[in-house]
Amino acid sequence: MKLTAAVFLVIIISWAANSALSIRFPDPISENPDVTADQILRTAVFALGSFWRSEAAFGCLDGVVRTAVGYAGGSKSSPEYRSLGDHAECVQIEYDPRIINFRQLLDVFWISHDARQVFGQGPDVGNQYRSIIFTNGTEESRFAAISKEREQTRLKNSVVTTQIQQRGTFYPAEPEHQKFELKRNPFLLQLIGNLPEEELERSSLATRLNGYAAELCPPRLQRQIDAKIKDILRKGWPILREV
Ligand code: MHO
């Protein structure tokens, strides 16, 4: 069952009341990077509207190790949020190809936005919200083209606006845009030990919780994380190490 806002509030209040005197602020967790796994990781980049949401949409998937938001697809060098020129807001996904593949990421790409929308996405208007699949040439371009055709067939009379582009430079966005959904939730941030920015950006746990905070994890995982959080609160040791 999904944790409702009311339940969440009650938990926070009782947690604060019960443990006001006993909260310990643990040292930040340093995740031991798995070097062998890191070597086989692949990277994908997609543009599908506001990068806050895009990052959250991919964060919960099994096999996604970490995500980052940034700018790509344009020509301006050193883009920034307030002056991104002709770039699009993008999410960069590092994934373990033994667990998830590019085609499965494409499936998530299509269901996470409306590729028919011209010059925007949802309420967000502008060229920076356009839909793009970046590929490394090779078979990724073929998979992208096939999936776009499939989407076009599915949507019949509307035009799928998604562009397929060779991947160029990905410019990481400013820290305040990274894991934005998670950062909106100080309770969750504290639950994982208030990691410093660089650790937060590299953390697989933060990547998942960013999706959880936006309620974009598959329902089974949302429930699983709800249960873990409840359990932690019950035990009174407010730290979450993995989900
Ligand atoms: N609708 C969003 C867009 C943010 S975005 C990262 C807003 O609240 O401004 O472009």
C-alpha cells in the first residue's frame, strides 16, 4: 500500500517526538564503488522534458546505477540553466548492461513523456524540453529508429517529434538540479545520512530515492521502500543504507 501524505506526516511527527533527544547524525556513508562493475557500465542520454522529472523516471530501474542531469543536443559551449542556448534538458543514465539494456531504457523513455508534444512537455514550454534519443551510432541508432517507428505506429495520426541524434558533449547541470526530487524531501535526505553533494550525485541509493520521492518507482518498489522506512523509524535509528 502506498504511503499516503497523512501517514507520512504522522510518522514524521511521531518520529520527531520519540527521537528528538536520541537522533544521532551519522557520518556520511561512503559507498564502496564496485570497480569491476563500474568498468562494464554503459551510458545513455535522453531528453524528455524537465530534467528534474526525467532523472526521477529512470532512477528506480533495476540495473540503473546512477543518473545525472545536464544539457546536450545543442552547440552552445558551457551552457547553464538560465542560458542553455540551443541545448535540451537531459538525463544521463549509467547502467549495468547485464541487468538492463538500451531497448528497455527506450521503453521507459517512451512511457515517461508525450513525444507528440511540439515545443514543450506537459506544462513546460520551450525548445529545451524537446524529445531526443542520443545514440552512440552502432546498433543503438537502429534500436532507436525501430522503437520510434513502433511509437509512430501506435500513435497513428499524430507525429512523433522525437529526434534521434549522435551523442555529443553532455554538460552536467548545476548541483541544485541534481537529484532535485530527493532534495525537495529533507526527511529522506536525512534518512540517508545527509550526504555531501559529490557523494549524493554518485550515490545509487540517492538515485533510487530520487525516483521514490517523485513517486515514479514501480509500485512494488515504492511499497518496498515505504516498508523499509517504516521499519527504520520503528527501530529509531534513522538511517537507510540500501533499498
Ligand atoms: N516546470 C518546471 C520546469 C523546471 S525545469 C527543470 C518548473 O517548475 O519551473 O526546466
